[in-house]
Amino acid sequence: MSQCLVVMYHYVRDRHNGPESAIRGLDVATFEQQLDILCDTLKPIDWSTLVAWQTGRVSIDAPTFLLTFDDGLSDHAEVVAPVLEERGLRGVFFVSTAMLVDRVMATAHQIHLLLCHMDAEDLSTQVRQRAIDAGVNQEELLAADDDAHRRAYAYESADRAALKRLLTYGLPIELRNDIVASLFAENVGDSADYAARWYMNWEAIATMRRDGHTIGGHGHVHEPLLRLSPEDQQRDMARCVAVLRDGLGPGVRPFSYPFGSVDWDLARRCGACGFVNGFTTVRGWVGQRDHAHQLSRVDTIHVDSFLEKELACLRS
Ligand SMILES: [Zn+2]
């Protein structure tokens, strides 16, 4: 039996004092416990081994796992890398390249911080009011509330989920960026200052790669790519490829779709841009013959229940 469990992480950090303690991340002790469980149950592999297995160059007869980390967060160099080093594990770290070269905060991360400094209802009221002032009508404000987008934020409380749906999928992207940037400046602080400590810089990324980790792309501007036109999808991924190549040199790299969604055309474009494979947020094992640009992952918060259920099936 050969299948691979690809685990997806975002923030891994112990809670700080102050407003940022509200950032929802995995604490370090829980991360370490999960790694112990994974190592006890499955065999760790790195990204090159996953590719070799999927292309038939190596065979693996036991279930494996691969660790992936999205968003290029400084947590990954400061907290995750030393923990992996202690265990001899290697991970895949997906970087959104605009955050790396322009040193700006991704809108998604500005929203996380806004929610640390304002309550969701107040933020929601202000976002809606500014959107209406800019000419958006009530119908458009409700357009993000369909079932698919509801599932994307099923882990959130109802008011936070509605706000995130509106901000991620509802408002026109440029208007949304302007509204979030102005609210961030008014309520949180200077975006460039935050970006400098929120994300890994080139030096940290180069060190990770030297230490045997894989660096992959996570889009240039960190938008859900299915929201963009085919031309803009292509442009975003091509820019991401080019920045990584300029910064790290030529090489084969994986991609993680920002917010996880993909369709057949986007998967094809991802391959055409030069990414060897692409990871989604669809929960499940990766099989040897799965489509290389639509590989499943399991979020860290679902790993325990996933393993319990799946391993019971494997044993029976
Ligand atoms: Zn992301």
C-alpha cells in the first residue's frame, strides 16, 4: 500500500501577549506532538521523494507523510525549521513572492491582524460602509455568501466567516485591497513594518533551502486564482516562478494554490508555468497516480481525526 498524507500548516507559534495573541495558529508543543504521532504512524518523505514516487522512479510500500507550510511566514524559519532539524525532517515551504520582493502584507494577513485589533462586527460594519460609499450595492455584498464559500471558512465563527467570505471572494479585488489597507493603517500600524517581521526574507529562505528544505510558490499576490481571469492567473504564476528563479536560481519547484481552489484549466496553467506539481486544500491521501497539479492535503487541525479514521480502515 502506498499513499502519502500531505499535511498543511500556516502559523506555528506560541501565543504572544497583547492583541496578536488572537492570531489562530498551532502552538509549538502541539506541533511537536503531531510530528511525533506522524513519525510513529507513517514514514516521512521529502518533496523530491514524492515526485520520484509519483513519476514511478521509486516505489514505496508503506504509507508516508510530507509536511508543507504556506505563506512564507517568519514562524517557519524561526520556529518550524529548528523543530524539524531536531527530528531530521524536511518540509516544503510555499512563498507568495510579492510579500518577499515588495515587503508588503498580504491582504489575508492584514485581515488576521485587523481581527486582533477590532471585533468582527465592527470591522464588518466598516468594510460594508466603505464598500457602499465606493458604489458597491447590497446585492454584490451578498454575492460571496454561496455554499462553496461557506465551506471554505467552516472552521470560523459565523460572523468572522461572513466577513472573510466578503473580503476574499465578494468585493472587487482592488477596492477590497484599498479598504483593507486603509483600515490596517488606521487600526493596526505600518504595513511595511509588519511585513518585515511577518515574512521570511531571502536570507532566511536561502538558509532553509541550504538545509535541505524545498521552497515552492504560493502565487505572487496571494489571491484565490480562480477569481482571476486566465490571463491574470498565468501572469501571477509566471511572476512567482520568475521571482523564485531570480532569487534562488533555476530548479524544479512545487506550487500551493492560495486558498486551495483549483480547476482543470488552472492546474494545466500551473504546469505550463513550470511548477512540477500543485497542492490544493482538498482533504485526502495523495495516491501515486493522482493528477500532479491537484494533490490533496490535510490541514493540521484535521490530521488527528483523519489518521484515526484512515488507519482504522487500513488495518481492517
Ligand atoms: Zn496562503
